[in-house]
Amino acid sequence: MNLWKYFLENDGNKITRWTHYFPIYEKHFERFKNKPVKILEIGVLNGGSLPMWQKYFGPLSKIVAIDITPSCKNYEIPGTIVRIGDQSDEKFLQELVDEFGEFDIIIDDGSHQVAHVNKTFQYLYPRMSKNGVYLVEDTHAAYWEDTHGGGLNEPESIINVSKNLVDKLNADHTRGQVEPDDFTRSTQSITFYDSVIVFERGEIHWKQPLEFGKNTPMDYAPNPELEQAKNSAPDMGDFTIKT
């Protein structure tokens, strides 16, 4: 199924999306299609995305959506679940985790309020599947001070939080300037797009510089670190990045 085609041909409940989001969805979500995955969408609005995700991910998927507006419960369809609650309420978020377990995909299309987006991310990201994808959309709202509590230099905006997490992602290479933590060990990538940020979790079990081959024209000084790495290198069959 092609998400863009579905969107253009949709004659059900309204779906509201920026056009450039669809290639992002396809890039990061395709590997989950037709697998027993659990998806959490934050924000229901008009309910149109629920059947879209259901059809895209296939019959093995479980689609859960949350919204603070009680009437959004009416958009629940067979095979999807809508829960009513505040995305910034940690008690409510923990109830979701207790009920459904670890989510494989989390899509934050909720209030877009800076405090809400950050609080939801900080709570749910470490509690989702170790190989999951956390996608925050409409991040342009993080710049809006008057309506969304944001601003270019607002430290709690998901854009600025994510900029700082780039250092955490690279902490192993900062020579002690940044201490590696759970985020460092559990995150494979952070991808920035116009109005979207995507975090992909995954454990990298072997991370080491290597050199193979030889340069005959010049003599190079020996590199003990690389020589040690070559000697301790596992078989390539053991070199895996969990996704």
C-alpha cells in the first residue's frame, strides 16, 4: 500500500497532513509492514489516520491512539483502540504501557505544545521497543512562543532537546566531554526533516575503527589501536546492527 495514494483517494474521515511527510513515513515505517507491531498515535483529531495506519501496517498490527477530547472515542473502529487522556500526564502514559506493553512506533501528532511534546518524549521513549521508531511531527510549532510555548532558544522545545541529544548520540567520541548514558546505548540515529524529527532505537553491538588493505607508496607509522582492533575483530557474521 502507498500512503500518498491512500491519502489522495481518501473519502472517509478527514486526514490532515503536510505533503512532504509521506516519504518520511515510508522511509522509516516500511520495515514494520505486515508484522505484529504496536503503534501509538498521539492525537486523533478527525479520526482519518486510524484506518490509514491500519491498512498500511496490515492485519497483524495493533493501532492505539490517544486524545484529550472525549468525542474522539467515536472514531474508534474495529482493530483500533482510542483512549482518552492527556499526553503530558505520566500516570496516563504509564497506564498505556501497562495495558499494551512496549510500542514499536510512536507518532506524536498531538497538541504540539512544547511542554507536552517534551514530557511525552522523555517518558515514552525509554519505555518503547528497543528497536522502535519515535516520530514527532509538526515540529515547526516549537518556534511559536505566543501559541505553543516555544521559541528559537526555548530549551524545552523538541528541536533544542534533539540538538542536545546529538551530543549524547556521539558521546563515545567526545573524549569525556559528554558522558554516555542509556540514550547513547539505545539510539541508532536522529533524523531531522522540515517539521519532523525521527528517533530510531537500536543497539550497536560493535563500534570500533578498523583499517584493511595496505598502502605501498608510503610508510605509515603503526597505529596500535587499529592493530588491536583488527586482532579482536569478530567474524563478519557476528557484526550486526539490531533493527
